[in-house]
Amino acid sequence: MKYQNKPYTFVELVELKVSDLERSLSYYQEIIGFKVLEKKDNKVFLTADGKTALLSLEQPANGKTKPQNTTGLYHFALLLPSRADLGAVLKHFIEINARVGAGDHLVSEALYLNDPDGNGIEIYSDRPDTEWKWNGEFVAMDTLQIDAQSILAEGASTKWVGLPEGTVMGHIHLQVADLAATEKFYNLLGFEVVTPYPGALFMATGKYHHHIGLNTWAGVGAKPAGENSLGLEAFNLVYPNNEVLNTALENLKTNNASVVEENGIYITKDPSQNKIKLIVK
């Protein structure tokens, strides 16, 4: 999990608003394999290792279904420690008859699901970065059919007992209104494009294949979902130190992007109104 640690800037906690907290909680525990870290009022923090919150679920009083073709979450992506772990997860999904999509992205192998509110979830394992193919500053990515039998064989001796301890939030993929404006914004936060893709961009720090995915597949010019919409509330970006964070904050202020401080956490929004919390740990 080299790229989800210092000296890189990476995504850690993704906060979701859900329609039925108990239903979502049982889904994320039984199907995905999270453990409860903490419960506060109507908000639950979920973890893989018993220490780090990777996902929070909250049931707002007046939540409304996210309108179609709006900006917001495309999926969040849980990165497993090994391909054997991916095999164990795939076997678990087959046993419970879960509806799963899949893709071999050259840099990684991934499974896809939707939670009860339609929030997209990716569960993946990376191929070794020594096998990633770079063409100049861009890494080669694609969406091909996975070799499910090979993945299952790799995980044959690994028992599924929930998300393994080493699981991290590998990346987040967002629906946005305009790729050029959004690319400029995430440049300010310290991210660089590592792969252009039809209607999408993948951005990272430190030459990861992507910490942030962006797409306009809901339509160029798509509107934000609205304050009370279910789905993405916010996500955290963890900076390696205050110096790197302060550079990002200065970049935002110089470019007249809104930054608000709440309890020592800096909050900003990208041009499509996706809320981001900037922190140092």
C-alpha cells in the first residue's frame, strides 16, 4: 500500500449519506466485510483494521434520492493487500450470489458492486508497479475481461473473513461537469494526470495509476446532485505534512477557490461541488 502512505497525498475516508442506516450497515458488514469502528448519533464509521476509518454512513433526516445524470460519486475503491485476497472476495461473492461486475485494467484487477442506495463500490488488487507500462508521463490502462479462474485459484487457500486488515481506500472516482476545469482544480491540490481516457481523466500523486478518477459520463455540464441528496457527502485527502498541505491551500486561495476551516480541517469543493476535507495525519 505504498501509494496510500507518505510521502504521497491520498484518499482515506469516504463519507456517504444513505436512506436506511441499518440496511446499509448490514450490507457493508455482511457483503463487503467491514467492521464497525465507532457509532456517533446517526453516523457509523467503518474500518478494515480496527483503527482507521475508511467509510462513514449517515442517514440524514430529509435525504432525497440522487437525481440521475448529476455529479457526485461514481465509485469508491477498496484496495486489497494481495491478489489472493481478491480471489477470496470473489469466491465469497459467488457463494452469496452477489451481482458483480469486473475489469482487468492492466495495472489492477477489479470487482464492482452497488450498495443498496446505488453507490458504486470497487474492490481491487494492484499488479506490481514494476509491471505497469508507462508511455512518457501516462500509464497504460484499459478495461478487459478478468481471468476469474486464475484469481479464484490464487485465493483458493485464503479464507474470506471480511476485509483483510491491510485494506485501504485505494482511490475515489467522481462524476464531474467539466474535465478541463476539474483537472486545473486538482492540479492546485497537487495531483497530476496519469491517464487520459475517453470522457475521463485519472490523476495521482507520486505516479500511482490513480488516486482520483474523474468522468463526464453523466453528461458534460451535469449539475450537482443538491445538498440533501443521498450519496457522497465528502472525502478526505491526507497530505504527508503541513508544508505540502499549505502549498495546496495557497494554490486554492490564489485561484479564488473557496476554503473553510472547521475544527482544524480545511474544507473545499471542486468545480462540480464535490466536498473535500484536506488533512494531515
